[in-house]
Amino acid sequence: EDIGPSHQRQSRQAQYPLTGRENMTHPVDSFNDTSGFRPADVDFFRSSKKTFDNPLAKGVVYESKTALRIAINEFHLEMNCECMIIRSEPRRYEVRCRDAFCKFKLSAKRNGLSESWIITKQALPHTCTVSATRTDHRQLTAEMVALAIDKTIRRDVCSSINHIRDIVMMKYDKVTPKYNKLWRGRELAIANLFGSWENSYNLLIPLLEAIKTNNPGTKYCVMSIPSDKETERYFHRAAWAFGACIAAIPFLRPVISIDACFMSGRYQGRLLMACMYDAENQLLPVAFAIVEKESADNWGFFMRWLRLEVIGDNRFFCVISDRHLGIKAVFQDPNLGWDESTDQCVHRYCSQHVAENLYKHVGRKREVSDRFIAGVNKCKPRRLQEMLQDFEIGCPEAIDYLNKVGKRNPNDEDELPRPEKLYQAEDGGHRWGIMTTNGSESLNAVFKISRRLPVAAVVEDTFYKLNKWFFERWNKAQMACQHGQVWSDRVTKLLQKRIEKGREMTVIPYRTGHGLFEVVVKGEKIPARCNQPRF
């Protein structure tokens, strides 16, 4: 039988009756009666943390010494007052106003065994006289600038110093920061995102090794030089090439475009790049290197490593570059694998760089450089001769300059001109229609953000950019194959253009077997001697 609470209470009163207190309840029942108590103030327990109107008031606790220091700097920047540190120890921190007549002083100590710090003394507010604005501020450190521009740098690492100045002045409107603090603040903000510049060199080999492990065929080389300390070495130079890029080389045109661009981070240097072109005329960087400067030694290191580790021996390539002395020295050294005299390669000059130098040499005559760009790309020898005849009549100094450009030593009068290094009509087909290093130059803009970052971040950014390109191009190629497309879009358009042009031509053969023809194109007669048809 179920006995309820009321029945139990009646049994208890009957067993232990109260004498003399008939109108009172049993003590056990009274113990459970809470009607005589006031309701608890729940908000009292919720707001146990003390609040302060002044961030530097006595008793304010900060999670670390760094947080305390930042709060002090923020307070003084807003008040436009300056303070100076008079004591900074592992467990004590004291500051006072920079004005000797001001009574402001603040003391803080470490809070027990924790990492937090508590303000123990804040004597008086600032009594010093401050100006409305100032050119610089003692508390506006590079750390404060980095905190102010953190969100901006996350969106755009390439933010200019002028843009950063505007952001800092918007937050601290009473202070005009100096250039060096803004520059150091930007570098610190970048380091906060991508790691410190110094530690980045230590991460370089582990990062490249991890990429190599997960991407078979990847090659890299990191070189260092001894330092004053036996346990430390200085970074010298590094080169790397991803496995997918190396595997793609047999399917690319045998033309390599090489160029260098500036590293614009804390530690200056150069980013060397070697690029090739696919059937769609799209760029594919096949190798990178970071060196201290452009020199014959550094270019020799990169090109020798490129020959041995990336493209291999006994493979003929055309190399297009500017006329840097370090690059020219590579093709004069038979031990680097790029000797023109042994048919390992041919070296050609970028027509755009030559045109810019020609423009300066002839007194900045734009019509001369424009005429050169139009004529140097022509495949027909007679078009080239027309350009040279125009220069002989209108600008003879241009002829003198162009005759010297192709020589190994421009001042050697006995060396014969080498027109094949400049003109496509004299090239022999090695260029495959590529006349400039504009592809490599365009990568300068692609990796503009990377070049501001620490070295490990540079390697990481090149990896992710190339991975994105491979993914996009693979999807495009898969779609083309699914639609039954045999040739790339560029080749298909080129073949169609040649077919349409051929329909407007009439070929008249002469002397069968001697390869002599007369080709009539829209009424124009062009004699051409051909041994075999070529594209």
C-alpha cells in the first residue's frame, strides 16, 4: 500500500505528540519550511567581478604583462599624454609621467603564481599640460601600430604606408606617426600573421620536406653559410620545384622564360623564376629560387640546379631573358649545362627590354621603339629588311645599337653581329613565337603579396597558387575531352585561321623537284623557296 507524506506526518505526530505547544507544527516539518527566508539575490552572484570606469584604476586585473602594457599605451594615446617606464621586472612594473612636475604614477605586480597582473597603485591623474596634437608619441610603438592595422593587413598585405598612416590617425587622431614606426608596425603585423621573419628560415626545410613527402617528384635545395657561432648558420639561398610542374615539362613548348623580381619584406633579396608555356599559351612556373641578389654566381646556381634537377641533361631548350650580365655569364660557362656552342640550348633576348633600351639610346624617340616592336616580331625576312631600311634612313644610331646588342661583348668591334638573338625572322624557329619575358614579368604581379612575406610563407603561397591553377586547368581539359575536342582552343583557332588564309592563296609550282613556287595572295606575288611545309 502506498503511504503518502500526509499520512506519514499524521503517524509521526501521533507517535510523538507535542505537549504544551498545541498550536505549533512539528520541528521536523518546520525545518522544511522556507517561508521565513527572503528570496536570494541572484544578480549578486552573477556580478561578482568588480567593474572600473578607469582602465588604470587600482585593482584592475590584466591577463598578462603584455595586456597591461597595451592598456597603458592605449590610455595615454587617447589622453595625448606620455609616460616612461621606471621599473620593469618579472614581478613588478612601474611607470610615471614623462613630465617631472606631473604627479601621475602607476604600479602593478604579478598576481600570485598566475600570469595575470594587478594594478596596486595609481596615485593621481595626469596634471601635466598637453598639446592638442603632436608629431610623434612615446606610447605609439610598432606594437600599437600592428594592433591598429591588424584587420587591414589580414585583408591586404600590400597596404601602403600612406594607407596605414590614415588608419592609425583615424584611431589616434591627436598623433601624427613617423614613417619608421609605420613601416616597423606593418612588418610586425605581417609577422603576427605568417610567423616571425627569423623563425621563418628555420621552417623552410621542414615545409619543403612536407611538400615533397605529399607531392612525389618535388625537388628542393637549401644552402647556408657559417656564422660566428658554431651552432648557427646563415641562410644563403634556396631553390624549389613542385613535382606536378616537373612532370608537365615534356608537354610544354621547349622555351624557358627566366626573370627576377625584388623581395620587398624585411630582408631584401630576389625571387628568381623559370616559366614555360602550355598549348593554350598559359604560363606555368616550373622552378623558383630565393637569393640575396642578381649575380653571375646566383644565376649560375639556379640555372645549374634547373638543368640537373628539373629538366634534365640532353634536352634542348630556348631560353629567353633580359640582358643582365649575370644571365649572360651563364651561357658562357660550359660547366653549367647551358653552353650554346655545344647545342645544349640557344639564348634569346626579350624584345620588350631591347625596345626600352633602344628608346633611351636614340633620345627617347617613341616612334623608333614602336617600329622596332612591330618589325622584330615578323617571321618574313623581307618585313625585317623593311624595318632596317627605315632605320638606316631615319635613325642610323638605332642600327648601330641593334648590331651591338647581340654580341657577347658589345664593345668588341671584331665580333660579328648576332641578329638571331633579336629577330624572329633570323631565329630559326627556336622561340616558338615567344618574343618577350612578359610571362615572367606578369608573375611579378601574381606574387606581389608573396614577395612581402617571410621566406616560408613565400614557398607556401607559390604552392597554393600553382595548385589552384592545376585544378582549374585540369577541369577545363576534362570538359574539352568530354566534348570530343582534340586540340586546345588556341591551336584550333590557329588552324582555322590558317585554313581560311590558305583558301585565298594560289600556288603555282616551278621546276618540279626544286621546291620553287609562286604564291599569289590577293593579287600580290611573293616568291618563296620551300623544302618542306612547316607551321
